[in-house]
Amino acid sequence: MIREQTGARQSSLRATNLALVLRTVCASPDPLSRAAVAGATGMTRATAARLVDDLVGGGLLDEVERVVLARRGRPATPLVPGARFAALGLQVDAGLLAARVLDLRGRVVAEQVTDGDFVGSAPVPTLARLGGLAADLLAGLPRNLRVVGTGLALPGIVDVDAGVLLRAPNLGWSDVRPADLLAPHLPSGASVVLGNEADLAARTVAETAPGRPGAHRDFLYLSGQIGVGGAAVLAGRVMSGSSGWAGEMGHVCVDPDGPPCRCGSTGCLEQYAGRHALLSAAGLPLDAAPGELAARVAAGDPAAGRALDTAARALGVALAGVINVLDIPTVVLGGHLGELAGLLRPAVQDHLDRRVLSAGWRRPTIAAADTHPAAGATGAALRVLGDVVADPARRLS
Amino acid sequence: MIREQTGARQSSLRATNLALVLRTVCASPDPLSRAAVAGATGMTRATAARLVDDLVGGGLLDEVERVVLARRGRPATPLVPGARFAALGLQVDAGLLAARVLDLRGRVVAEQVTDGDFVGSAPVPTLARLGGLAADLLAGLPRNLRVVGTGLALPGIVDVDAGVLLRAPNLGWSDVRPADLLAPHLPSGASVVLGNEADLAARTVAETAPGRPGAHRDFLYLSGQIGVGGAAVLAGRVMSGSSGWAGEMGHVCVDPDGPPCRCGSTGCLEQYAGRHALLSAAGLPLDAAPGELAARVAAGDPAAGRALDTAARALGVALAGVINVLDIPTVVLGGHLGELAGLLRPAVQDHLDRRVLSAGWRRPTIAAADTHPAAGATGAALRVLGDVVADPARRLS
């Protein structure tokens, strides 16, 4: 029931309005004055100014140099998200380890990305190595930077609440509790939030900085790694499904008679469009760069051409099915698929036009994500900072 | 911004609380007393009683015979949803026309279902015939029944806001405005809300009566018709996607080299598991009942067995992909697929166990919907009545 007068209401009202103010400043591509915050939120100038002062006092907003924003009137003090708050984003992938510190303005404050081969690796030494990277990064940070939490992107299905990586077929890991293994390397009491790599990488498309909308808000994201991860994003939010395991587009079956997949099924999309599958079909070594494949295709190499055609067909078939089911007709390709998007697009588009039931009314589109090594680590930090934006009152006490 | 005092707030407060009371009574499988309503909503008894009185006065709640609900205490007057409010649900399918009047208690007050062959039919005479059915049904209703609106279930993609059926491959219809064609047969000014057949049929699984939760709240629904429709339901709500066209699982590609589909693609699920596809693969006439196919399978008929195996494999492959993407591991089969669920289940389950990435943690399950001819018509009426439950204040003025 909604009641007009309730005792405990005032503090939650303040928390809601603080969040609204912080969200408004974070969402704006340009600095905002207190008056602009009032205008955007529907608050009085006095209320907005009071809440802004509290957020500035807590370091969640920063005042930047005073300028005359309008021709007439008093000079306004532009507000931006606070540079003192940051989060640590970590990532384990079959081909890399990454650690990245992102601040509330979305700037990368520090990072370290290390290539490696972690297919069939052992979780304990791998996570110890990642913990070492993280510890080095944290040790070098300015003292006034407040790292509020750690996110970890993993290429598999994750029980977020329990903090367990249930299964990552390409790593060969199952039932791993990464927080326990990372803990010795992180500040004591630091919390680690896990997430699926593609879900977190998709955040970097949906948001250019914590709480700031990116170019796409409704899209299917495919993360081209050694395998293929995926995420479906609607209204800027990654769809999680009933247990948080949604988005595994790499394991949509393209051909039931196709090659066996590490997951136990056959003919999964990643058996055609994953990096290893593509490179080996093209006769290239598994550590070759996507650009090398593109060069061979351009040079008319038949094996490379066939590998690319096969991948494009598999992407078209799988994505058409996903679009028919989800009605999200924008595809954003990340990782090596993003790098190869120009070459893949014509054939994928063809399949989508023909196989998506609603294509005649809203033609599906295919875009490439910004090439962003270890986007999962960035997304993991965005995830943690998203909690700060959603509930700044918690940080002010 | 949330404010404590706002002028126009009181009436929206009342509307919210009226909706909460009506929703509480509708959701309950048993009649509720005013005291029980107060308990369930957190209102004072006086407030609850006042709101209940308003709803009873407007016919949205009915008082049933006074009984002693508890051993001690005063006799309470049980409340149930009002029998005076009803909605008309209509359905056009490739194999039938249906009209059904459902009241706020979820009872079928009147209905008419006519089999026919509407594949490649002309929209104008077909909708005129449906309008005739509807007019007959409405003419025979008790005078005190208030039919608040009409819903129409269609087997294709629908622009709900514009009231346009964009495309129904199996009917062969495109760009049809059914409300214009039905209008001459309905009371003047009656509104007609369109919806996708499978989306609306899925509502009959999610709700046993308007606002009353059914056995499943998170599930994938497959509607076995001449084709195969689908809907994904999460927390009792049908997922609509960005334009309301989500759920087209019948057009998930099972084999890109498979037979051509009416939609323009190839190897769509409905080319293996649709009623026509199944029956013709089994060598049965297209108007044979699913039971006939089942009987042939039981008798060891090889063509029937093969047809069923092929359908089960296609269902397994397509549904595994959908579960990997959506993480909704409960499948409810409706229409002929529901009737054949017992025979289909073992092979479908096998594919799901093997092909769903998270099957080891949450094994997918397969259930059959209650056999319900023209479930889409029922769902269409539920859809209209859902609006009444959501905003009863509108009906009280």
C-alpha cells in the first residue's frame, strides 16, 4: 500500500533523490550546473543545490572550473562525476588476463593486460597470477583514489549470488570460487562480484561511462573470443534470465550434425565463428591475429575465404533465430568478430534479411563494437560503479 | 523526483490502492474477507473495507454468501472478482475461428469455435465470418454482463499499437487492420486489441483467471498449430522484445539446408514440428487428429515413428538454443505439441540435457499445457481483463 505519511520515509526519499541527481550528472555527456540538475530532475533549485552539495562533499561529484555557461546570469559551476571513486575490473579469458581500474567518469586510471593460453589451465595458479596483476595495479594507484569494489569477468556460466563459476568450457574450469583465490592479493574485506564476460563486455556498448548511455541500448552483443559469448541487452540492461545464465549465443546450434563442441553439444555457433575455429578452418595458427585472416581473404586465399563464409553463414543462421525469439534486431559484434565485421557483414545481413520474420518491417542491422581488448574487465568495473550510481547514499554515511 | 505533498496525488493514490485490493482478490484461489484483504495489503481494516465497498459498488468485486470463516469471531463476507465484467476473446488461426466470452472470475460465459481451413484465405470474408460469430455470441449474453473490450489473437507478427497484422505466413495475410473489418459486427465504439496467438495462449498458462497465477510463471511456450508459435514468459509476463514481435520460436532455424518455409527462410522448426509438417511426414491427411498420429506410432508404423523422431529432434535443437539464450529452462507445449507431449518428451529431454549449457545445474523440464482449443481466444480475453485488474478506478467513474 502507498501511504502519504510514514516515519522511515524521509531517509529513503533523500536516498532516492541523491541517486536521481548523481544519475543525471553521470548520464550527461557534458558537465551540468546545479540549475541544469534542477531542470532535468524537476526539483527546486534549492533542493537540487543541497543534494549536489552533499554529493560534492562525499566526493561523488566534482566541481570543475567555474565558467559562464549562459550569456546572461551568474557564472555556474559545472559538475562532473567524482574522480575519487573507482573500481577494479578483472578478466580471465582463454587468451588473456586483464586488470583495469576505472573511475566514476569512465576513465581508465590504470590497466594491465597479459596475453596467454589458458585453455585447460588450472584455476589456482591462473587466479593467483591475476591476483598478482591486480595487487601491482592497486599498489601504484594515487592514495586519494577510493576503489569501492572488484568485478571479475569470466567466460562461462556464473552463479553470481553464490560467487561460483559453474562452468567455463574453454578454460576447462568448473565449480571455482574465484573470490577465495583472489582474496590474498586484494585489500582485506574487498568484495568480488563475478559476471559472465560477454554480459559485462556488452555493458561497455550500452554505457560509455558509469550511467552514461552508449550508442546502442537495445542490441544483441556477440563477444568473439576463443569461443563466442553473447548477451541480449534491452533498454540498456543485460537480460539475465531466470538464473543469470542467459545470452549464451555461442551455443546456439547451427547444424545438429556439425562438429562436437566442448560444451557437449554439436554444431554450436562457436564451432564456426569462434576464433580458434575460424583460424584453424583458414589453415592459420591459433595465435594468428584476425587481421591476418582478413589479409588472406583479401588476397583471394580460398581456405580463408571458405572459413569466413562458413562463419558468416553460421552467424546469420544463429542470429536470425535469436532475433526471431527476442525481437532485438541490432547486432553488435565484439572481439575478433568486431575486427572482422566489415568482411562478415554482407553475408550475415543476407541471412538476417531472409530469415528474420519481421525483417521487412525493421531490417536488422549489424555494427562493430569499438575494438577494446579485455572489454570484460571494463564491464566488470562498470558493473561495480553502477552500484555506486544506483545508491550513492550508502557512500555518504 | 519523489515529493511528499502533491496536489493531484490523492486520486492516483486511491487508484493505486483500488488496484492493489482488486489484484489481491483476483490473485487468491479462495474468496477473501475484508480482513484478509487488509492483512494481505498491509492496509488498515477501515481503509481496506472502504476500498472493497467501492469495488463492490462498481461490480468489480462480488460478495458471496456469508459464512463463518474462522472458528471464533464475526462471520465474514467472502469476496470474489465481479461476475458482471467480461471480455470477448477472438481468434483466427489457419485451422479455426473462435469467439469466447470470459468473465473476471476466469469463467467461460459463452463460446463458439469453428474448424475450417484458412490457409491462404482472404482477410475480408474470414474476418466477417468471425465478426458474425462474435455478434451471435454477444446477442445471447445476459443483459447485465458488461463486456469491456475485445481481444483478437492472430498467428503472426502484429503491430499492437497501430492495430495492424503485419504478416501471418500460414494465413497468407499481410498488412491487415482487423478492427476495421470487425467493427460492423461489434457494439459501436468497441475497442479491439490485437495480439500474437502464442503470446496470448501463453497467458492461459501463466494465469488461470485474470490476475491469478497459474502453475508456471517462467517458461517457454510453444503453440502447436498448423505452424508453431511461441512465447517466452518471465515472472508471468510475456516478453515482447523491442516491437512486440518476440517469441517466434517456430522460425528458429534447425537446419539451414532444410525445407523452405512460408516465411522465406529454410529449415524452420515449424517445418518439422508444425501440425501439417508432422502429419504429412507421417503420411496422414492434413486434417488428421494428433491422436491418430500417436496411435500409428504406438502400432509401430515406421513413417509415423520417423515423423515424430524428426519433430522431437527439431524441438530439442531449437529449444536448447532458446534456453541457452534466454535461460528459461521450463518448456510448456500447447496445441498438438501438448497432445503429443508424452511421446515427444524423452527425445526432446535428451537433446536439452545434452545441448543446454546449464543443464547440469538446472535440468530443463517439459510440461504439457491443458488441452485447450483456441487458447489464443481465452488469452485475448485475459489480456483485456488484465487491463481492468490493473486499473479498476477507470471503471468506477
